[in-house]
Amino acid sequence: MKMNMTRFSLAIGLLVFGVVLVHLWMTTTLSVELGLSVERRREQKLVVISKERKPLCGDTTARKGEWKLGTDSSGVERQIYEPDECRYHQFSGVEAAKCLDGKKLAFSGDSLIRYALRGLNRIVDPSFNIDPAYGQKEFTDTLTHHNYSYVAHYKWNPCADLPWESLLEGRWDTYLFGFGIWKMQRCFEEPAKFQTTVKEFAAAVEAREKKWGWFAMHTLPWTKCKSELCVKCYPPVRQQLWRSVSTTSVYCSRNNTRDWLVDTHEMTDNNFSYEASHDGVHFNETISSMQGQMILNWLCGDWLRTQFKQPELSPSNTPPGDCAMQYTPGDKSLLSEAEEIACLKKKKKHLRSKKKRKKR
């Protein structure tokens, strides 16, 4: 009997000892985890505070900065681009839908602006996608988030040579245009021709007294191009010239102000963006989403000022180029003569093969 009692006491003692050990282990582990969690929250909070200390950018012109890990206004973590001297507001889906509620937006141009439109729409509806069958055509979508909705229309017009007057006569209240990449290769003659096209286009749109803006060509990571035509015709010096010709032509048609410009070329001129391109022309979701955020900062400037009484950096009124600069037929694109000839040869070869395909 005594032996059984001793064994029973020993078993009880071991059980109590085990319970105490488990309790100590759980308490220590939980404390460590809570400590790490608090530390992570502190670090995240510090990132948000450091961004909030910067004023909002007064416009959406190109600004030097860096990509970093941050959060949008709802606390969702994501990669964002932050300029050195200011910041773009990072819209949550609800904020974007509130700002755009009831608006009828029209986008027209090439695939660069189409990707940016997709990035904008996915902020409101992450499941949004563009049917490949309509990529180089015309389509309209209604985006809804809770009780807010807006309409976004896209018209494919990469050379600004398709009939677009009906677009301006439609029901749209805000327009964003962007073309130029095709002008560098498939439907372009020379800088003088491109300058004339943009000036005439801008003057015609301005005469309609519509709210409109210009989406400047982003930096093309041309060494990742899949085609030889792209490699020959998209080197940095050529990109810079076409971007300057277009933004200066629009600037001079808009009474010398820059509140109409959405320029992401600094945002895409870095290794992070280079790695995010699969074809030397377009970017992945991270980059196009940030381009969508910049478009929202342009579209929702007044809404932001009303909702958030935050300091704002003065808009830049530095001219993107000389309004008196006039290219004449025969001017080249600042490439060496050998590079120009190589590009022209590839363009001619491309056009010949295109004609043969049409005949078939």
C-alpha cells in the first residue's frame, strides 16, 4: 500500500512539474513572439511616420526617388516609389473609388497607357483584367467598390492617326492621352513630323475645353527587348528626344503649366524597374500599380486637398523644353548616323514584312 502511495505521489509530482514546464515554455515563447510583433509594428510605424513627414508632391511630374517597402493608406504593405523631396498619396481601394465616384474617364494612346489604366483599375478592383481580344481596340468598363463606381474607357490610337474626334464629343469628363513609342519605329518619319503631330493634337484637344492630361513615355529597358527593331530604335537618347518633344509640345499648348502631366520616367529609370520588365517595354503589376497611383494623384488632387489638410510641395513650373525649338524635316534623333541607318533599315524591313502579311 505504502509503495502504491509513493508511486502515486511521484506521478502527481511529475505531472505538476510537467505542467509548470509547459507553462514556462508557452509564456516565454508568447513573450518573444509578442515582443517581435510589437517590434515589427514599431518598425512599420516608423516607415509610415517618415513618409508622412514629407509633404505631398504638388504635381505628378518626374521626380528622382527610390523604391521602398511601404504601405497604402489602409495599411496594406506594398512596394512603392517615393520621390526624394515629397511623396505621392498611396490610395486604398476605398479612397480611389470615393474620389472617382461618378466620373467618366477616357484613356487613349498605346499599350503603355493601357497598362497604367489596368494598374489604376486594379487598385479599386484587384480582379480587374483586360481581355486580350480588346487590347488594341476600344473598350469600356464600370468599376465598383462598395457604393462607389466610375466608368473607364480606352481607345487604342498609338499613332494619333485614327479618328478620335468622336471620343472628345462623347460623355467623358476627363481625358488622359499618351503615345510616342510607335512613333519611334512603326509609324514615325522624323522628329519634325512627331512634333507637328503632338502640337496639332494638343491644340485640338485644348480647343474642346475638356479636362485632359498627358501620360509621358516611361523609361524603356530597351536592352531586354525581344525584337531587333525594338533594340535598334529604342536606345535612351532616342527615348529622351521623343519624350522631350511630346511633353514640350503639350506644355507650350497648355499655357506653360505642368498640372496636366503624368510623368513616370524617373520612377522607371532604375534597376528595380528594369528587373520588373519582361519585354523591354512593359512592366509587371508592381510598376503599373504605382503608375496607377500617380494617375490617381493627378485626378484626385482637389479631393486630396479637401480630405487631408497636409502640407504640399509647390508644383514645378520648370519648362520641360524650349517652346521656341522647332524641328525641321531632315533633323535626326541625336543618334549617330550609323545608329539612325540601322534603325531605318529595321523599320523598312518591318514595313515590307507587314505588307506581305496583308497581301496574304
